[in-house]
Amino acid sequence: MEEQPSFFERLSDNFGDWFFLDGTIGTWIRKSANEFVRFLIINYGDQFEAFSDTLLKALIWLENILEGTPIVVLLALLGLLAYAASRRVTLAIGVMFALWFVGALGLWEQAMQTIAIMIVAVMISVLLGIPTGIVTARSDRARSLINPFLDLMQTIPSFVYLIPAVMLFGLGKIPAVLATVIYATPPLIRLTDLGIRHVDREVVEASRAFGATRWQMLTGVQIPLALPAIMQGINQTMMMALAMVVIASMIGARGVGETVLLGLQRNDAGQGLIGGIAIVILAIIFDRISQAAGARAQKHRTVAH
């Protein structure tokens, strides 16, 4: 006579079914996500294509300007930008030498492609991040609603949201830009929110007592006083955008990240090292310029007080 399974054996066998450990929920999420992407492609494919074409034209236009500008002129413009941000000749000379060294590594064209992608991604991040940060700073309800999405954007692996981006826009620079925006925007939103919330209440109340409207208080008091925090957010956005260049190269974005990727694929440590050095140099250049601009904003804030 066959022995009947005990109560605990039956409990163990059915545990997965009772607590949905058989993958039912995962299957439902996977099918729902696929259906949603398919719905977008079928119903809004033309709009996505028009948006992609517009953004691609702007990106290629910027790349052509950077690649077509004589190296000496571009170095001089970068030096002037660094001097305007810091009022320090040493920093201007340093960033000029650093960018020249990237060209000396044989990666000038790739560096211009990376800078173009980064500039476009950072501009989109600023257009989205600062207004969203203002909204969250002025509304606790909006902050509580948006914060979970910011956590998700910062923690979810980049390849996960690259999949729908590639499905909607195909391989190339556009999904790379969008993935970079998703990854790099949250710090700007958080720091804009934090900077505005930490503006001295007495200053805000004084402006209100003098009859300033909410818009006047925002543009004339809160944003200027929160500018150092906002600049720090832009700095973090730039750094995170550069951190995406290798991943972006995997979907056809090219740039310096492609050099690292080829070094990995060909088991060429030297090529990978050159690409890594170039990425570090670009990160240092933009970090120093944005940090200097933020320091000047902080100094002006201190003088104003």
C-alpha cells in the first residue's frame, strides 16, 4: 500500500501555489509590459519616430559643430568657459591641456561624440529636473508621489530600461540619450528640491511682506539662494551622464565608450585603458568647470547675505 504524504509534505508542495511562488506574478508583469510596449508602437509609432528624428538632427548638428570646429578654436573656447566659471587662469590652462591630451590619445572625434551626447542629455535633464524639483519643493504631496519614481530611476539597472527604449527608437544615439536622461536626472531633482527647501524662511517671509507674488519669490529669492545646490545637481547630472557612455556604446551610440567596449571585446587591455583615461579626463574637465561655477554662485550668495 502506497504511503500517503504527511500534512507537512502536502504543505511544502502547495506552499509555492499558495504564496504565488510559481512565477505567476512575474509572468503577468512580463506579458503586461510587452503588451504596453506593443500598444505604444502600434498607436504612437509615428510620434515616437518624429521625436527621434528631431532629437537625432539636433544631436548630429551639435556633433558636426564640435567636430568641424578647429581644435585650437575649441580649446580656446573651453579655456574661456573655464575662466568665466572660475576667474582662474590656472584652471583655464589646465582644462585646455586636458582636452588636448584626449586628442593626443587619438580619441578627439570620439570625445566630441561623447560630449555631444552628454550636452544634449544634460540639457534635457535640466529642462525636466529643475521644474520638477521646484514642484516637489513647493508641495509635500508631489514630493511623496515623485520620490518613489526617483528611487526607481536611480536603482533599476540601466539595461532594463534600455530594452523598451531600443524597441521604441531602435539602436543608436537616441535610446542612449534617453537612458542617460533617466539615469542622470534624479540627482538634479533632489538637489533642486533640497536647495529651495533650505532657503531661509525669514527671507521668504520678508519678500512676502513686501508684496512679492509666488512667482516673484521663486525667481527673485528662492532660486537665486538655492543656486549653489542647483549647480551641484547639474554637476552630479554631468558626472552620471558620463558614467553612461560605455553602456550607451553597447547600443550604437559610439563615442569614447566604444573604445572601451572594443578593448573588452578584443581582449585589448591597452585600448580599454586609453578609453578609460579619456573618460576620466572628460569627467574631470566638466567637474572642475561646474564646481567652479557653483563655488562662485555660493560666494555671491554669501556676499548678498
